Amino acid sequence: MNRRNTSGFTLVEIMVVVVIVGLLAALAIPAFQRVRASSVDKAVMNNLRQLAGAAEQYYMEHGITAVASSILIGQETTQYIKVLHTVANESYSENFTLGQPLSASGIAGSRTISYLN
């Protein structure tokens, strides 16, 4: 009787490990996507707060309640925000009116975030 002495993992052991890794991935990936979406929302909300603050400052300096985004954002010394980085290819309103909510649209395809100032 000549018996081979082999060492290694059996097919069942490997399948159990693959199932466990699959279950861990099934739990971790949705959680990661929720955290990522939440951070994008917070970054867009921060941009909206900056725009609201710039629009309010413009109102306080000029007494005009409606202002175009081109007046607020740019490299000129008279503009209030030098660079407004987009986070998720969102687009902002072209005009801002004091007391009206600011919104960003196009976040993750179709979502809109509003900020009430």
C-alpha cells in the first residue's frame, strides 16, 4: 500500500473561504457607497453655503437682492469666490436671489440638493 502524503487545501475549504469573502464584500460595498454619497452631499452643501455667504455679502455691499453667479465667482479682485470646485459634476443656478433657496442639480445623475439661507 503506497499512499501519497499530500498537503494542501481541499475544494470544500476553498469554497467556504470564497463564500465568506463574498459575504463580507456584500456587506462592505453598500456601506462604502453610502459613506461616499454622504461625503459628496456634504461637499456640495459646503459649496452652496459659500455661494449663499457671497450673495449675502454682495447684498450688504450693493443693496441688490439678485446677483448672477458670474459676479460672485471668478479671478477678478471684485469677485467673492475665486474658485468653486465641483465635486460630482453638479451645476449651480446662474442667478441667486436673497431669501430664496440655492440648489445644485445633477449630483449622481439626477439628485438635487437645496440650501435655505
